[in-house]
Amino acid sequence: WGDAGFTPNAGADESSAPERLGSVIASGIGGVITLLDQYDVLKEKGVRRVSPHTVPMLMPNGPAANVGLEVNAQAGVHTPVSACASGAEAIGYAVEMIRTGRADVVVAGGTEAAIHPLPIAAFANMMAMSKSNDEPEKASRPYDTGRDGFVLGEGAGVVILESAEHAAARGAKVYCEVLGQGLSADAHHIAQPEPTGRGIAAAMQNLLDSSDLKPSEVVHLNAHATSTPQGDLAEIKALRKVLGDDLDHVAISATKSMTGHLLGGAGGIETVATVLALHHRIAPPTINIDELDEAIDADIVRGEPRVLPEGPIAAINNSFGFGGHNVVLAFRSV
């Protein structure tokens, strides 16, 4: 594993043997809009008008299965479902498929499309979603003193993971090396974050213990940072606990301030952002911070992108989900 490495790259080519190709695409909720729309059809138009495509369109493994069919992936098609950590867990699972020798190439990431009145009402009534409706473009404001919850987004983020040997053999464009993942569970509450960041810290320590990553290498972190009062702070507490003084040289970006929260798609799109930040050596900004919460003891990239250092550098992507799921991914420049 140490000398093999795993590399997101420009894409799988037709020379990849189907039995060595996998697909791991996650969704936290699945086709909730399909389910709700078809229930309306059932009530209003009757049984015969319900679409025969309803089940394939609502099942959470639908995206992984469709990608697997598209690329002829026969090494395995999988769908981790761990709420807002699903996309990151999918990428971690893909790393393990390659690490254990089951695949050479895996298409991995997360996707979600849940903007519908019912999910929005449900999240709002949980007090998880922002109610700053007067200026919706400013409602997602991680680390700001006025943050009051997340803004729901839609989309997908997918990377191609590949063993270093396979990538070199086909002349693939390599963006970075995947160092590994760290996993843990809060065992605290079905929806609320553990306030001290204990579980997040455990996932980060698991990453450090199971890889050759050193805290001094980390110069960038794409934070989970959903713009909730408790969650944003718990993550920073965990970072300080594990990284100590090394946190002072980590440029932290909260890209949900610009994309909204993609739920199961978050880990996918934020992994793409982390990989490209390393590749271009530019940390994306966190927008909408008018007044930084003084309890946020870290270096937040505010307002404008920031150039990252030259030389070998590493970056981390954090994803956490309802149920207490914690996933931490690490990458190194090439």
C-alpha cells in the first residue's frame, strides 16, 4: 500500500478490464423526489399510472448501478449509506477495493437531489436548516456568528481512483495521491453532533495511525462546516485536539458556503474540490463571513482564494452525517 498509492486521474479508459473495474457511488437519501411524485400520481391518477421505473429511480444504489452499467464495472458495485458522510465513505470504500487487490480502477463519489418541499420542511422543523430567507445567497455562512443552519444543495462529485501501477501503465493524468481514510462513530445522538468533537477527533487519529500522513504536512482542509452553530465548532475543537499547533498552518475552506449542503453528495463534490485545491495549489474561499465566531480557533480562508505552498503538501476532506458517522480522507500532492 505504501509504495503503491492511489490516484484520482483524468478518467478510466477502454483498456480497463471489466473484472478489475468497480463503481462506488453513494446517496444519503436516494430518489426521494421520485417516491413523493409517484405517490401523488397514485393518489390522483390511480395504480395503473404509477411509473414502472419508480423503484430503479428511488433506490439509493441506483446511481452506483447506473454508473456500473455505463462503464461495465464487474469488480463490484456498491453504495454506502451514511447520511451526509455517504459520498466520502464511498471514496474510502473504493480505496479499500484497490488496496485489497479487488480492483485496479474504481469510479467513486456521491450524488443527491432532494430539493422538495417535504425534505425542506423536515430539515427546517429539525432546526437544522437556515431560516435566513431574506438574502438566500448569504444564508450559508459557516463560522459566522449569525450562522443558523445549512442551505440544501443538489449535485454530484465523482473521482476516478486507480492504483499507481495501472495509472502509469496507461499514461493517466494524475492529480494527487490518496493517503487513506479515518473512520469513527459518535455514539451520541441520531442527529445532534457530539459537542466536544470526540468522534471527529477519533476519525482523524485513525487516519494518522493508519497512514504515513504527518500533521506537519497538512496545509489545507476542506471542512464539513455545514453552517450550524454546534457542528462547525465541534469540528474545529476536534482539529485542534488532534493536530495541536500544526492546525495553525492549515488553510481551512468551507465550500458549503458556496454550494450549499449536498447531503450524500457532499463528500463527493468536496473531494473534487480538495483534489483540485492540491493540484492547482489554491485553497477555495469561505464566503458570507461578516463576523467570525471568536470560538473558531483556526485559520479560515475568508472571502478570496489563497495560494498554497510549493513542495510536497497534503490536504484533508472531512464529512460527517446524521447517526454520528465520521469520515476523514487525506490526499498528497504529486
